[in-house]
Amino acid sequence: MEQRPGRLAGVSGPRPWSQTALGYEAAVRALTAARNDPEGIVRDTGASSLLASLPPRARVWAHQVCGGLRKLTEEQRSQAVPTARRALSYGALRAGRLLGVDRTTANKRLRLVLEAMGLDHRQVAHRAVADLAFQLADLPVPPDLAPQAPPGLRALLRESPVVDRATRELTVLEQADDPVRLLATWLAHNCHAGATAAALGMHRNTLAARLSALGGLLRLPLGEQGAAPHQVLLLMVAAGQLPVTAVPDPAGPGR
């Protein structure tokens, strides 16, 4: 960095090999934050803040949601699930490049997996729920956790530690002009730039610039496809800036 002025660096914390995807996501978050750092180098602490704040019983909910994947054949699971997970993390185009398939194939596999989970791959809120379920399902269920009915996702997101963490994370947005309306409109339009800009009465370039600025504050690459919109949506729901009904719950009561 000292030898090449103008370069930026984003660094993740150490992670086991089984969680390299999360390490890449952390590095991307850090790189986004580095654009606003005087030294141009930022190290991310790693795990999603909400993931760390959710109670262990949230993993029971995640396993129930992922249980829908048993509807798929073993061959379908071996091909489609890794592709879907990468698509949730990086978007279908980049996931396809990573795995050596085209974008159409990546999207088909994402659709297959999310439908098995009771979700709609076209909706950003549904993708956010799938992304969260996969990450939670990677974590072990404590052996001393008493058997119980899985809690609902909406109730989990309104638990005090989660609400407090989300509220703190979003405090940085107070520096911006009307960020909640912009982000809520963007998410409501499934992150489609044209529809969002029209709804807000602004030019697409203005929207892109504002999203980039908000992403810099949140350390999230909001201008790119992938997990960043999922994290913003869950943070806003937990903080009460979006209604809990904004997230579907395929394992919840009355589903």
C-alpha cells in the first residue's frame, strides 16, 4: 500500500476453510469502508452483526427452513445448493463465473433451491431469509439446547440484543439525508435502479451515488449484487425501520 499510492485494501479476519465465502464477504465490506478511510486500509471483524446477536435457538429455525432441501434429489442438492449459496453472496453472474456455469444456469439453480425452501428467488426479502438460514445452519446447535418448537424469524429479529445491535449499526445513517426512505424504496423495488429512481423522482446516477455513499457509511457494497441488500433489509427490520412483515418466514406459524 505504501509503494502503490491510491490503492485500497480490505481485509477479513481469520476464518476456517469451511467459511471462506464469509471471509470474502468480510473483505468486500472492508474494501467498501476503505474508500472512506484516510489510510485506505480497513480490516473487517468478520461475522454478520445480526448473526452474532441472534440466540442459539435461531439455528433450530434455520435447520427447519433448510430441511425443505430434502425435497431435492442428492444430485440436485450437490449441484444447486453450492451455486445458490454463491449466488446469494455475490449475485448470479459472479457466482456463475466462480463455479464455471453461465448466469442462466446459476439463476435456475437459485430458483430450484429457494422454491424447495418455500421462498421466491425474485424477491430480495426472500433471498435475505435464505441467506440468513444458510449462514445459521452452518453453526452447530448447542447440545444442551432444550427441545422446543422452532421460533419464528420475525420474533427472533425483534429480540432485544438483535434490536440493539441493528440500531447501533444504523446510527451512522444519521449523517445522510433521508436515508430510510431511500433504502426502503430501493428494497421495496427489489433493488431495481430504474424503478427506484422513478419512485423517488431522481436520476439513476443520483441514486447510484447516494447508494454508494450510504454503502460507505454501512461498510456494505450497495451498488453490487449479492449479500449487501440482504444485510441492510434485516438490519432495518430489526431496528424497526421496516415492518417485520417485510420478511417472509417459511418455517413460521401460519405459513
